[in-house]
Amino acid sequence: MRKFIFLVIFLNLAQLTYASSSETTPTSLERETIEMSSTESGEEHHHAPAWTVIPFVLLLLMIATGPLFYEHFWHKNYPIVACALAAIVVSYYLFVLHNVHSPVHALAEYAQFIALLSGLYIASGGIMIEVDKEAKPLTNVFILLIGAVVANIIGTTGASMLLIRPFIRLNKNRIKPYHIIFFIFMVSNIGGSLTPIGDPPLFLGFLKGVPFFWTLQYNLIPWIFASLILAGVFFLMDRKNKSDYSFGEDTETPSGKLTIIGTKNFVWLAVIVGSVFLDPNVIDWVPAINYEGQKFSFVRELIMLSSGFLSYKLANKDAINGNEFNFEPIREVAFIFIGIFGTMMPALELVSNFAQSDAGAAMITPNTLYWGTGLLSGFLDNAPTYINFLTAAMASQGASITNLADVIAFSQGSSEFVNSILSLKAISVAAVFFGSMTYIGNGPNFMVKSIAEQVGIKMPSFFGYIIRFSIPILLPLFVVVWLIFFYWGII
């Protein structure tokens, strides 16, 4: 059953490229288990059966259909629905499979995820940026490109929360859903491709041993290519927007000035971003919770949450009021992703097991890594998806992701590895780029959507986002990126 599922979503994609690929792949795979652990008695936890992905699929369907068909029920009860579905899966792991390891890991990952998003969301809420210009297409393109650069400095979440409100205010007389969608494409996702700070999957790779500037060196050209293409498409769409962006007779002519209120909150943003590096698995002196030989951070998360709290308490009230700041967007993200993290464990386990099986290893090439990592990153959390596929790619060539020397050698393309740099590049680019395919592909996506809806912008539904924007705009772009950078290897 498991092999059948991934034959559909992973291996069939590989058939598009495998026949024409001249690469040779090993026929066996070094076994490495990601979501399994040993109990104190030495017994291994059992894997969840394939049917346990049903709560995850059900949650995705309800996220997609709830706001469209039963809006009142969904907005009132989504916390209960998300927590209940997560509880079903977690209870099955704990009491039927006697697998404590996977839920503990999911809880730790969720804590890291929500602490970072909460801290950045709250701290950025106390910074009010006013751009006193006419909202012309070139101005909007400039803001999107600036956001794509800033995303590599304070992360896609930080850049999204910092810029989405001024972007909406600038376009208040002509705002359309496509403005928000392209913001999600360029700032909340693709923008953060150049540094480990930019997006969580790249940061996990950095923690495993991928050099800090590796992403800048190898992802720069795809980042420029994709960003400019999207900027061009946005410009053409925005130029056709005939809504009035001029100023009436009673309104002063724009001064062209940029005004920032609440600049002290940039210090809190810096503290939150800096705390990301306080990982006990990298820095020995950082206190941690030890579980089954692994260290789980809590100091970093306390710093993030404390910084968010203090940034709100000490924030400039004019900035808070000017941003119409409230906690509903982060509340919605917190509950929705409780459900996602809780229910996606079986799906991630299926991905991991198949990718590390003999059948999966036989199909591992840069091409299949690109599409496998990418398509799953659109619906699963892209950070563990990145790790699963990197683990499989390394193990297929006899390397271990837990061995620092192996990770460094793999990322540097040592002679004992075949196409390792291209494989890592495929995983890295796909994990970040494809996070823009759905609202749940990356944490900031849902937050930006929620903020837009808070100010009255009618956003597309889950399927509307995919059908109207992802498939006609992103998918052709990602195909071209694949052809140029991976299939043909032109650049």
C-alpha cells in the first residue's frame, strides 16, 4: 500500500526524467531511520499503517472547503477540528503503536515553529512602515523585490510580517487578491532561498553541516531567475489593474517619503533572529532537554516568546494602532498547524520509508529529488521533507546525514559522490520554492492570508489559490527552473 501511494506521487514523476537520464544509481541503500527509535528494552517502534494518513487528508480538505462551503462553522470550530484530528493520530501513536518518539519530535518541531512565527509576528506588529507614494506597478515590483532580499536576512516570516501591512496600505485604493498572492510567492517563500536564515529547511541543512554560504553560492541564479520572472508577470498583471491609484483633489500629492514608526522593535526582531542559532545540538553549552540521546532546545524558544511579549508591551502604540494589530492571524496559524503537525506524522513516515527503500533509492536522481521534495513540500511541512530527501539522497551513496564529515563532503561534491551538489541544490531549491504552491506550504503563507482577510480582502479559497495562481503561474515556472538548472543543467 505504501509503495503504491508513492508510486503515484513520486515515482511516476521520476519516469518523466529517469529514462533520459544517463546517471547510474546504486541498487542498495544504507538503512537510516528518521521517525523510528528504540525503546529502553531495545524494541523498535512500529510504523503507522497507511490508513492513518486519513486525518491529515481530512484536515487538508476541511481547510480547503471550510471557508468556502461552511464558513460559519469552520471559523467558529477550526480549533476544535484541528486539535481533535491531531489527538486521534497522536493517541494512536502513543497507545496503539507505543511510539512516543514521533509525537515528541512533532511537539518539539511545532514548539520551534510557533515560537519563531509568534515572536516575529508580534515584534513586527509594532513597526509601522508608511510608503507615501503612488501605488504604481513599478513601485509594487520594487517592494516585492526588496522583500525577497530582506527575507534572507530576517527570514520569510519576518519579512512577510514586516512588509505585508505597508504593502496593503500602499495599494488600499486598488488592492486585489493577486497582490497578496504574489507577495506570498516572492516574499513569503522564494525570496528566502539564499541563506539558512531565509527558510527553515535551509536552516536545518546548516545545522546538519551544510556550509552557511552554500545556499548563496548555488541558489543565487535560480533565485534571481524565478524572482525576476515573477516580478515581470506581476508587473504585467498590475499594469492591467485599472483601479484608481491616483490621489483626489482633496488629497495631498505624495511626498515620496518612507516613514517608520516603532524602530525600537527592530532590536527585538534582531534578538529573535539571532536566537535561532542557539541550537544545543551545535553549541554544547546551550541548556537543552535530553531525550533518547537527542537534545531539544527550549532556551531559544523562551527567548523568542519573551521577545515577542516584551516587544508588544513596550511597543509604540501609534504603530500598534496604525497596523490595526491583533492576535487573530497568529491564533489561526497556531491551531491550524497543531492539526498539521499532529496529523502529518504518518505521511512523513511514508515518505521517509519509501525514499529510503531499495525501490526509492533506485529512482533517486537530482530530477526526482526536485519533484519529490517540491510536490510534497507544498502539502507537508517543507523542513522535515527536506531532511527526509537529503537523508535518502546521502544514504543512497553510502553517506550518513548524522555524520558531519559526510554532510560537508556531500555538499562540496567530493569525488566519492555522484552529482551530490546538484542533488542538494535540487532539494534546497524545491523545498523553498514549492512552499508557495498552497496556503499551508509554509507558515507565513497562512499568516499573510489571514492578515489580508482581516482588512477585508477577499482571498481565494484553498483550491482557488492552487487553480487560479499556482498551476497557471508557479507550475510552468518550476518546470522551466527544472529544465534549465537540473534536467539540462544549462546553468
